[in-house]
Amino acid sequence: MPEDGSAAYILAEKIAAKGPITLSEYMSVANAAYYAAKDPLGEEGDFITAPEISQMFGELVGIWLSDLWLRKGRPDHVHYVELGPGRGTLASDALRTMERFDYNPDIHFVETSPVLKAKQAALHSGAVWHDDITDLPTNGPLMVVANEFFDALPIEQFAVTAQGLQRQLVGREHGKFVSVTDTQTDGDRVSQATGGLPPGAILETSPASGALLEQLSGQIAKQGGVILIIDYGYDRPGTGSTLQAVKSHKSISPFDSPGTSDLTAHVNFHSLANIARTRLLSVHGPVDQGQWLKALGIDQRMAKLAQNSPDKAEAVRTAHRRLTNVDEMGRLFRVMAACAMDWPDPEGFGSGKG
Ligand code: SAH
């Protein structure tokens, strides 16, 4: 048995008690333990994110939010809401930039990790923290930012089999966690239709992401504002498992050590866009992160920073390349915005309104 009280122990106990569990349950127990235990960001951690690579990222998010707010006519009671703010770096860079436009929204962070909450509090003493999105303010526009948040939310997988579509569960064999196919055949859980896909194909859904975006979109439609989602993911429905685990910047099996590695899945932007549309938001993108950052002026910002601090010029150029190059974060990362209908079209998406 794994160590007492660890995520692996809790998961093994659950499986011993009631048999294989859903992938969503596995992922949420593992990730809650993982994020509660440590700050995983940075070169010395498990992975690095765009705001940790360069201040340019948060600054451009700040300019983007300011532009939208200014063109909407500077509404009052605006709330900056960040989902999973990590170390609070993106918020710092964005809010500092917004201040230059006299745009000083209230700050709301949706965060579950005590370790990261403490880091955020050190930078943002006036922020209000929320464990989830159920108690966000109801009295003004919400400007919601989610960078590398949706990829951490639990997913479900379904396999195409000769019997139809079957849910993949997590069980235990020989002291290890393994993926097992649910053999129950009640109508809700297994579909006979396989859409002509070959046996073995895997389909993913993220009910948790869908429910969260549906609720937020409803609130934005009513109160005004926007949600900006930046993450790695795909624009068209596809097949194949995207579940992955990362530890010390290396990819490991998602079933090896739950709770001590970062479990993520690619974000299905196609599905998120549809959900926002059904809640009457106007959807923009998704577009490549590189394209979006360039449209907002990252080249000019890089030149300015390099000119102001010649000793840092090389580092700034390297960061620019990491954020925008198609071989690095520039293409795999997608940017999508969903706005209240009576708000202006946001910058950076060309004519990509959907
Ligand atoms: N946005 C930050 C951090 C990304 S890591 C950045 O770009 O650097 C994912 C973040 O989401 C962490 O802050 C983590 O604690 C938080 N998180 C993960 N699952 C969560 C959940 N279910 N509810 C709230 N926050 C969550």
C-alpha cells in the first residue's frame, strides 16, 4: 500500500472499497493533493507557465483588458477574476499595466491551493479568495482570466469497443493503478453508437470544465464582461488520450504517482466555445498564442524592454521566442475569449468571431 494519507493511499482505499473509480475522481483527488502540497511552478519545480517566463505576457493581458474596458465606456464595479492564479505573477503584471489606464478593478482569485494562496497574498493584499466560482460578485462586469487552468480540471475518457462506447475507469492491479474499461452496460454510461470510429479510439470530455464555463458564461451574459482562456488544446473534436503527467519537467505515466505529478489534459476549445455560445456570449478565436501576442504588440514591447535594459536584452529575446514561436508555446497554446453580447469585440483575434 502507498504511504498513509497520501493521494495514492486515498485512491487505493476508494478502489478497494467500491471497485474502479472514474477518471474524474482519480484526477481531482490527485491534483488537489498535488497543488495543496507545493508550488509546482518555475525552473526548479515541475513546469513553467507563460507569466513565469516573462512579464510581457501579463502586461499584454493587462493592455487587452484595459482596451476592452475603455471601449465599453469605463464601467464601474468591475471585477478582475483570475482562475488558478499560480504565484500571482500574471495578475501583478496585468494589474500594474491596467493602473496606467486608471483601471483599478477589485481582485478575486479562485484558488484551492493553500501554498499558492500564500504566494498570491504576498503580492495582492487586497484580493478576495474563492474556493470555487459559486460565490463570485454579482454586482458588476466580470473580467475573467484563466491561463493554464482548464487543463488541470478532471476529464473522462470513453473507448470505442465492439460493444459500443465504454467509459474508462481507474482500477488497481498488482499494486499499481491501471486504466480499465467499464463493462457495465446501463444506457446512461455506454452508448452503442461509435460514430464510425475504429475500435480502440479514445474520446475525451471534461464535464467539470463544461459546468464551470456554463455557470461563468451565464453570469457574464447577465453582468457584462469577458472570459479569456489561454491553454494548450485543440479547436476541432478529435480522438486520442491527451492525459499526461509531468514531474520535474519530464513526462511520466499518469498512473505512476498520483498526487506528486501534475495531471493535465488538452483543452477542448471546440466544446468550450459551444458552451459559451449557448449562454449567449460572443466567442472570439481560438487563435495561436503567438499570433495573439503579436497582434497585441509583443514585438514592440520586447524592443522597448531590450532597449531599457541592454544587459537583459538576450533574456527578453529568448522569452519572446518561447512565448511566440510555433515550435514552442506559440502554436500549441490557444487563446479564446467569450464576451457579453453588448460588449465590444476584443483585440487580437482578427475577424475570427464565431
Ligand atoms: N495560472 C497560473 C498557474 C497555472 S497552474 C500560471 O499561469 O502561472 C494551475 C493553477 O490552478 C494553480 O494555481 C492551481 O492551484 C489552480 N487549480 C487547479 N485546480 C483547481 C481547482 N479545481 N480550483 C481552483 N484552482 C485550481
